[in-house]
Amino acid sequence: MSTLRQRSPVSYALAMPAALWMLGALVVPTLFIVWVSFWASRSFSLGSPLALINYAKFFQRPAYVKVLLDTFQQTLILMAITLVLGYCIAYFAVVQVRRPHWKLGLFLVLVIPFWTSALIRTIAWIPFLGVTGVINQALLFLGVVGQPVGAFLYSRTGITLAQVSFYTLLATGPVVYVLRNIPVSLREAAQCLGATPARVFWRITVPLTLPGVVIGQILVFLNVMADFATASAIGGNKHAYLGNIVVLLYDSGQLPFASVMAVLLMLCMLGGVAVLLKVVDIRRLGIP
Amino acid sequence: MSKGAEHTDRDLELRDVTKRFGTFVAVHRVSLTVERGQFVCLLGPSGCGKTTTLRIVAGLEDADEGEVWISGVRANDTPPWKRDIAMMFQDFALFPHMTVRKQVGFGLEMLGRPKEEIRRRVPETLATFEIDALAERKPDTLSGGQKQRVALARALITEPRILLLDEPIGSLDFSLREAVMLELKNVQRRLRISFIWVTHDQNEAFSLGDKVVVMNHARIEQVGSPEVIFERPRTRFVASFIQGNNVFDGVVESVQDGRVRVQTPVGGFVVPVRETESPLKGAGVSFSVRAELLTERPGPEHVNRVPATCRAVEYLGSVRRYDLRLPDGRSVKLEQFAASPTRIDEGEQVTLGWRVEDGVLHAGADQIR
């Protein structure tokens, strides 16, 4: 172990480069966005007067508020699905699969798709979801549907399907980590005390994995809130979330209004993370 | 639980239980009975199958072959949560998210006892184990000794028939162990439930067990009272595993009047034959003599004699232990009371002797290595 004391001048010096980087790359730009969101004029000018007019404009237009609510709704749906799915995958991989090489195989199956870029993964969904896509072909072949279903691609269902595939692992990872750190003897001790497997799960496993669940949900929450690529690629131009509106306004040069969206998005994220952290203290992740 | 019951004076019976993990045999044809209220110690080196045997009793592992009878009922297919058995784990396995009170009440809650009963009995149990002051604490704030009490209280509150203990004091500070051992023994005597205690420490096994089961390589080597294991080791393994035995390997030269003459690299010795064995001339055998039965001043009754050189002296308070070298270079131990007027000095040459009846001939086919 290093002998560096916590508040020695050396430790401050060592933290300096990273601190400067964070300040220049994160804190200053963020403050800049907040500042721009209060600009009253459309033009790019440092001398622009500050006003609340951009915020007023946002909340006066029901279409924008609806986008905000839609974004929240989509995020909550994704959180619910990835929570259940991600937990099941984590539980299966850690508790049910016992042989090390099966564990490794499962890990690779889950992770390899993420070796390609997000763009490729997004586009790869199109031949799956399209009217002549794999899913429709399969449903037609099985006789489940009489004619191709158009609702998969360029629809909310399609966006949701794709997002579930992208973000489930974010919910899985932290649970895997926490689950692996729970000694098997805890579950066995509960069994010996008369707890059925279902009760062992609800009384021992779930409470102890809660920190992992919350961290996973924070990751999913932040990513889905900010996701615009999936909605534009798979949703066509029919569906928009806050991220899409930011891009749209930025492209059309409405910087102050785009900043309003960005600030609102940030506030929502901060609020959401604060709520999730209330549920469980993630600093107490350490399990004996 | 009375359907098909038999032997109800027995808390546990294992019949030819075998367990394999892949090609590795963890437990091989182990048979064992535990009478009601008996204190049984499973003793053996790590990897000998003692913990697996315990886990089979708990139902945490399934026996591949053989039968497990608990309180006279065949329990092979009974899951752990339906067995009338409690278990104490080496790491205590306390639930980190529960207070001591919740923890101790967990067993009653799982059995579906009424809330009123739980509210009454948890404080009683906390008081019995002198942990009432810790009721609202969580495990990570407890010391090793406190955790141990909580684990014991949690295991015993449901009044199980059998308590399984897997190296229960192995993780405690050395200074605590003796006191905890005595306390556990007292608890066992008071509650009159069976304890099956797994350990690799022979002192624990001998001072606690009514019955000691010595295991090695997945098999039971010997079952008996501490005295029997100590004085009459049945196999070469038991003799070499239990401290204080001098083991000799040799070949049977002659058999006569219930005695054999065994030729070893350091001479011929006369050893009584076990009742159950009939060694043949020319067979490879081993026998042992306890360190405290050797003498450096052999008299006429000390028929077996061997020259030796003293290499080291250990003074242990009440006894003095000598490490001596035989002519073939192997070492033997000799113990004498520290009060004994005679002493051996380092480097001194002596003749060691022992009586015929002090030798213990070992059984089994695995004697010669």
C-alpha cells in the first residue's frame, strides 16, 4: 500500500491534472450550456441579455412537454424491462451456471455484440424488424400472423426492443458483481433455517443485491434518457425524445432553445439519480 | 414424521453413503450412527470428506449412493429446509442486512410460527446466549466471539434435533477457543441435542467428542471414543495423524500365541495381534507405540529395544518431549513427566524400550507405503 496521506500537498498535486481536465471538459461546458439557455436573443453573442423566455417557450408548447413526458415514460418502461431481464440473466449466470467454462461462454455471448459500434448494432435491428424482416418472416412461417406486421420497425415497439438489447447488460453487470460477492453459505444457512428457495431469494438474495440493482438502474436511466440514436434510426422520424429535439434544434441553429432542452434533460437526470440513491446507499456496496 | 420410522433412539444414521464430484470421490461408503444427544466429532485432514459428509447430512449435497436416516426417517429426498437440522458455518454466515434480533428470529419466522411466539422467544434466546445487548446491531459491527454466539442462537432457537458445526471455532482468536469450546459443550449437554462437529484439530475432537470419527481420503478410518482412538489406533493413518504415536513399518517374521514378531529396518519387535486380525507370515504390517510409553531405561519387561540418539529436547511444562534418531535415520518421540529424575541430554545415546502390550498392530491392507 502507498503511504500517501490523504490531505498531503502531494496528493493534491497528483489530483490536479485530472481535476483540470474535468473542469475544462465537463464543468465549464456544462455551465456554458446553462448560461446559453438564458440568452434572450437567437444570435451567438456573449453580450446577449439573460431572460427566462426560452424556458417559458418550452413549457407553453404542449408538444415539447409531451416529448419530455414521453422520454420519461420510455425510460421507465426500459428500466422495468431491464430490471427483470437483467436480474434474471445475472442470477442465472452467477447462481445457476456452476461450471467455469459455461460461465465464460455465457459471458462472451453477452459481451461480444458490444465489440461492434453502437451504430452497427442499431442498424442491425432494421433487417430484423422490417416488414420483410426476420421476425415477420418467422411469424408468417409459423402461421402466427396472416400478413407482415408493420408495427415493428419505425415504431415505439421497435425502439423499445432495440433499447432493451442495448441496455440490459448495463442492468446485469452491477448485479453480477454484487451477487458474486454474496457468500454461498448465506443462502445455505437460510435453507438450513427452514427457508424455501423462494424465501431465500426474497429475504436474502434480493436485499443483498439491491445496491447492484440500483446502480444498474441509474446506468439504464441515464443512457435511455440521453439516447437519440436509437429513436432516429429505428423510430424513423416518427418518434422523438428529448435527445432528438436537442439535436434537431442544434442543427437548425437554435442554440438557446437547444440548451434549454439540454438543461432540462440534465435536471431530470440529476433528479432521477437522487431518487435512486435514496433507495439504497451505494457507498455500502461492500458485502463481507 | 412417524411414517416408516425406525430406530427412533438414533438421531442420525448414514448407511454406505458415497458422494462423487465428477471423477473425484469425496465420500466413500461412509456409515455412521449418532445416538440421541451424542457429541460426535469428525476428525481428519483437509479434503478428507468430513465437510462433505456434514453437508450431506444437512441436505446441501445429495448422496450419490447410500441412505441418510434422520430421527428414524429416510431423508435422502428431504430438502434442507424440511430437515430438523441446524448448521453452523465456519464463517458463521450471518445475514449482513439483518439485525441480531431479526437474524435470531429468522428460523422461527421461516417455520411460520405466530408473531406473538417470535416476539416472546427471541428475547429469551438472546438472553440465554447473553447477546441481548446486541439485539439491534448488524453483523459487521460484531466481534468474532459475538458473531459466534449470534450464529449459535440463530441455529438453536428452532430446537433442532441435530446441530452440525463446520470448524465452528476455527475462525476465532486462539485465546477465545478454549472458553467457546467449553461453552458449546455445556450448551449441548443442557439442550440434549446431538452435535456433529467437524474439525482438523485433534485436541478439539478429543476434549469434546463422545465419539470421534477419523476420516482420510473420503473414508472412515476409525470410529471410537477418544480413549480408543488415542490408545488403540486402528490404522497406520490414524496412528500417524494423531500426535504422539511412533509408527514402525515391517514384515511379519513369525506368528505365535497372539503375538507377531515384526522385522523392521531397525530390528525385530514383538507386537500383540488385534483380535479381529490374523496376519500371515511375510505380510507387510505397521504398528505404533505411544511416545509416553517408551522408556530410556528399559527393564526386564521392556522386551522391545532399539538404540537411539537424542536430537532435541522440548520442555512443555508438565512433560519433556525428546526427539530421537533411530539407526536408520528416522525419528521417534519420547515423552516423560518433567518431574522425572532422569533426563536425556542432546547428543546422548540411549536404548529405548517398550513392553509388548504397548505396541498396537494396525489393521487394513493399506499399511505399507
